[in-house]
Amino acid sequence: MSNSTLIKAIDHEFSKFVRARDCGGKHFAECFTCRGSYDLDALSTGHFVRRRNTGLRWHNKNSHLQCTNCNITLDGNEEIYHLRIDLKYGPGTADMLRKVGRETKKWTNPELQSILAHYRKINNQRSLVYNLLYGEGK
């Protein structure tokens, strides 16, 4: 697969990962920044440090579910996002992410393949657990 194809596939798997992580198996979740409760379909994966900063594009602490208002209209609601990250992961985490985000990362094809395999494995395991707990098709 080409790097661009791998990046698209990773974005898809990472989005599934973030949704599953942040919704706790429910069909609704809380926006990371405004704390509003939304149907899962109304939320998207927001990035504290923008996706174009490739070193953090798929970093767990950099990505959380956000409502359209916070993610798009308020351009990430960055000030609140900064505070929420530090509250969740500890003081200085947001500044560390910003610092790392300034560094350029050019992913190799094998690195991208590994990242894709990692998130596919996690998502498949979650699906298996969900099906064991709730039955397939439910």
C-alpha cells in the first residue's frame, strides 16, 4: 500500500478507536471540551495539535471526541482543550504535546503499516469483546 492509502486507513481505524474509547460502549458520549452530551454520530475526532502535525496525528492524548461546535466552529476550542488535557493527564501535558507537535515526523511505509496493524488489532479485540458480551448483531 502507498503511504497516502495507509494514512487514510489509519485515520479510519484511529477514529474508530477514539470513538470506542470515549463512548464506553454507549451510542452517545461527552464532548471532551464543552462536556455536552451528544449522539455518537454528532461527534468527531478532534485533535489538540492539528492532524497536519504528523508526529501527533494518532497520539492517544492528543485526540478526543468533540462536538461540531467545538471542533469546527470554535476551531478546536483550544483554550478549553488545553485545560482538559492537563486535568486528565497531568499538568504540563498540553505544553508537551505542543512542543512535540512542532517537530516534523516523516513516517516510513513500515511504520505506517505497523500503526495500522496496531489500531486494527485493538478495534478487532474490542469488537470481539462486545460480541461476547452483547451478542453479534446487537
